[in-house]
Amino acid sequence: MDGKIKLYVLTGFLGSGKTTFLLDALKHLEGRRVGVIQNEFGKISVDGEILSAGNVEMRELNNGSIFCTCLKLNFVQALAEMSDHDLDCLFVESSGLADPSNLAEVLEAVDVLRPSAPYELAGTICLVDAVAFLGDAAELETVVRQVVHCNIALINKCDLVDAERIEEVKRQVRELNPHCLVVETSQGRLDPALLDQDLSTYEWAPSEDTTNSADTKPKTFSIEFDDVPRERMSAYLASLAPSCYRIKGFGKLDGSWQQIDVAAGRIDYKPCPDEGTSHLVFISRVGIRLIRQIKDDWDRIVGLPVTLHN
């Protein structure tokens, strides 16, 4: 890959740990020229605010999957433009709802638009959530496709499940993709030495049409609010979690700024800098009717001013 920009594509369902993995990987790449294209499904960037603290060349593509027709041309253009930068490697963090089955088609389009684009696909890394994967894969074709079209299946959150669950997840991954490298981890950590390998040798599934389309795109909504008691926020999030694939954002709770993340029914808070405005993004599992539940549950549980966006 001499003279080429190593291109890594990160996949994995909502809440599987892609951003955590990326932040850890960037620590091991200090001194190298790194670029990041981040694909946020909601209209409001959340993870981008986390990554912007790093010294990287960054581009965000929001409000859809980069493999869907709604954003695919923007993705091709972003790859072409990033190739003008003197980078050692480029990470593409796709949306948790992204189906990367047509990645080869995207890269072919980049070659047409920018024949001199110096990319070498170094590998596709799929974050597999050990807690939620079995249920998600049974429900969603997108989750299956992410594993089928990966070079490394990084089984994350192994510290949150027992050995029997880990083995069950590994068996399911192996059934879907018998050729990928399977690695167990927690906190999204990956041996940095693996990034120096040619991971494409673990590829086997041919390119196919993506399942991402305007028709399959879930509805997203967001809210803005002021300081909220943490206890009320937790009760509010718990009431909405079954109706959402993911809830995430930043909020001022009991006077303290917190990064808020809800996935697979688990509610996590982490201290964060002052974001200026508290906001949450909801990715709906139940379609447009979530908008009524967002407002009604807020009024019933939180009972403070809120602004709702769709």
C-alpha cells in the first residue's frame, strides 16, 4: 500500500461502540496524518462534537446513510475531496443503520470522479454489540449485512455479558461470515498492530445492492431543553427506550453537563464540556408516532419547557 491512503470503513449497529473504537484508535495514530468522514444518521451532529476535539481532518455527512441514494453522491464527493489532503489513513465511520453492501460501487465512482485518488481499502471493521447483537440480527437485515461485508468482526462489550453469550455471538457471526477475523474486546479496543495488516485478505462476500433507501430510512426527531433533574431524565429515557433504536445527545442535568447515550435499553451518562444547548436525537423504531410519545412523556415525566424538532 506504499504511497496510498489506507481507507478503513467502520460499521456496526447503533450503540455498538464505533465512536469509542475510533477515539481509541486515534490515540495510537498520533504523529500520523489522519482523516475522518463521519456519518451521523440524525440531522444534528452528536458524535462529531466528540471527535472534533481531536487533531484530525474531519468531514461530517448527516441525516441519512452514506450508502443510500440520499447521501451516496455526497459520500463519493467527500472521499474525492479528502484525497487532496496529505493523509496516511482515512476512517469512515458509517451510521449504525448503514448497509455497506455497495461499498465497491462507491469506490468505483470515486475512481471515476478523481482517477488519481490514492486510496487502498485496508479493511472494513464491524463493531458487534455482544449485548444486543443476537436480537438485532434477528430483527434487522442491516445488522446481518454489516457482518457479512466485514473483514474484522470486533465483538465489543464482552465485559457486560458472560462467556456463554460471547460464544453464542461468535457462532452467529461465523455463520454469517466464515472468513472474517473475529476479535473479542471491551471499550472498543483493538490491537493497533491489526491496523498495519492488509485486512482485505479476510474478505469474501461480493458486492450487492444496499438495503438502504429512502423507503427504509427510519424517522428521526430531536428536542432542545434547559437544565433537567437527572432522576426525571432517566425516567423519561426509560419510557422512550423501547420505541427507539437509539437516543443520544448532550444535556445539562442537575446543573452538570452530561453526554447521554441510550442503546439496547441501557442508559449511560458521561461528563462532557458545556455544549451551549441541551439536545437529544431520537431514532424511531415505531415510525412517526414516536413524535407524540416524545412530547407526551416529556410533559408527564419531566414537566419543563421543551422544543421539539422533526
